[in-house]
Amino acid sequence: LSIIAKQVGNGFEAKKMSNGDLLEVTAGKASAEKMFAAAESSNAMMTWVLRIGGFVFMFIGFTLFFKPFTVIADKIPLVGGLLESGITLFAGLLAFGISVVTIAAGWIISRPLVGIPLCIVGDGALAGMVVLAMRMKGSSSSASA
């Protein structure tokens, strides 16, 4: 075994670090550089899995939140399908914008040059949705007048 840990007596325990505990065990003989690279790769993969999972759950949540509107609109033949498609698109864009802003908030602390542009992209997506909603509201009110 190859181990990166704190030795305590005849055993090992996780070393307390400023950004978490450090304890890596690899089968066979491995260099410290290889073990740290594998841990970093595993950490990056888990980060992306959690980011994508957060987006998916947020998308599902927004879709379910707006589902009563589509159920009501299903009583009118063509309107139900159109509204469901629009709400799915809206839920996806909303989940995307909030996910990007949330990810950017974490990046702003550690890497501002990545986090700030990412935050601007997320805010732009959310602002674009607001402008689109206002235009659609404005065009529907002028059409009914």
C-alpha cells in the first residue's frame, strides 16, 4: 500500500489541513505526485457530478413548481402543449442561470478571474429571461388592447 497520512503510534489518521482532512491510500507502490494527481482528478470529477446533479434537481424542481399551470392549460387542446414546452424552456433557463451564479459564487473566493466572468454570464442569463418576460407581457397586453 501507498499511504499519505499522519502517523500516530503504530497507525495512521487523517492529517488536519486548512482545506480539509488529508488521507490517501492506494494499492501498490505509487509516488506522492501520482497519488495527489489521482486525488485531484477524483475531486474534480466529484465536483462536476455535484454541479450537474444540482442543475438537474433544480430543473426538476422548477418544472414541478410550474406543473399546475400546464395541467390547467391542458383543458384547451393546443395551449397545453405549448405552455408545457414554454415552461420546460423557462425552467431550464432559470435552473441554468441560478446554477451558474451559484458556481460562480464559489469561484469568486478562490479564483476571481474565473468567478467574476462566470457570475456575469449567469446574471446575464437571468436578466435576459426577465427582459424576455417583460417583452412578452408587453406584446400580449398591446395585442389585447
